[in-house]
Amino acid sequence: MMNIYQISEKIAQRPPFQMIEKVTELVPNESATGIKNVSVNEPYFMGHFPGTPIMPGVLICEACAQLCSLVIEKPAEDLEKNLYVLLKIDGFKFVKPVIPGDQLEITVNKTKGGGVIVGFDCVVKVNDNLHAKGSLTFTSIPKESLGK
Amino acid sequence: MANEEIKSKLKAFFMSDLGVDGDVLNYDTPLFGEEIGLDSVDSLEIISFVDDNFGVSMTGVAKENFQSIDTIAAFIEKNKA
């Protein structure tokens, strides 16, 4: 279990791009369940879409990715030198729209990795109903290689 | 593990995980050429698969070793414990 203060100690993203607000279950390097509350006040609803707010699918993927990043535990010296980044988005399905007022319950389970890549299966539910699912793969890159 | 078995496992992985059409994938087909068209993201998947399934690390290994199923299998054969 992690609250927003503990989450912010572990991930670099900040509002309005912080997509996990609470972690209810966490098994380091294996799996997690987290919560994202979707408010009508979120800035992207102004344009997506005017009068008919729907959470963009890419941001649902981002919420899943942020939860995955909380699952990946690495030694401090690794995280100092390397950045874990999204490598692949596979087979994502957006089964039902996510609208303001929904509470996303996101579950991620590691399927492969430990070496150069780490893969997760992700499931997003609202009120126990499936809204989205898919797979995400991450890799680490040396921070000093960025922009070169 | 016989070399043939390694090649057959690699081919099954290319078809199931990387979406390569088995009909055009022979053991000597160039993987990163125009026909198959794999990219650097796929090469990371290959490295991960080889590490997990054969216990052989291909991180930082020269490009020539990734040319085809034949060359990957030869590398595995040469470097496995």
C-alpha cells in the first residue's frame, strides 16, 4: 500500500501528468494494483472532447506504465545511471470509454524480463468492469546517451 | 541441445512474438533486411529471449551475430555453458 506522498518519492512524474494516486497492492518486481481517480477538472478534457469528455487511450496506457514503473525495483546506483523507458505497447484494447467520475483500478503483472527488457500485462477496470487491457514492455537506457 | 533444436525454437519465437511470417523465414534469411524488416526494438526482444531460454547473454554482441537464425544459433552453440 502506498499513498500519493510515497508514490511521489518513487516516480518523477508530477501533476498534471501523475496518473497513479494510490497503490493498494504491491509485490516488488512482480505485480501491483493501483488507483487513478478521473476528474472532470483534468486539463485534457477541455479538448478531448469539448462537450463529451473521454479519457484518451494513450493516457490510460500512461497510467498503466506509471504503475509498472513502481513495480520495477532496481539498486539506487542503477537508477542513478539509467532511465527505464517504454519500449513497446502491444495489443491494447479500449473496451469501454473512461469518463470523468470513473475510478480506474489498474492491475499489472510481470510476464517477462529481469534482463534487458521487462514486460507486463495490464488490466484496467472500473467498478469491476473491464475498460482496457494490453501489454507494455520497458527497457533501460543510460541517461548520458539521451539526446545523442 | 542440438543446433537444429535451437534454430527451431528461435523460428517459433520469431513467428509468435515478433510477428514474422514463417513462410518467408528460412534459417539463412536476413532478419534486418527489407524482407523481414526487424528493427532495434526487436533486437532487444531477441537478446531477452536468448538470455531467458538458453542462458546466453548477447548484450553488446557484434551485429554480424544477429544476421539470421543461423548466426544467432551458432553464437548460442559457441557460448552456452
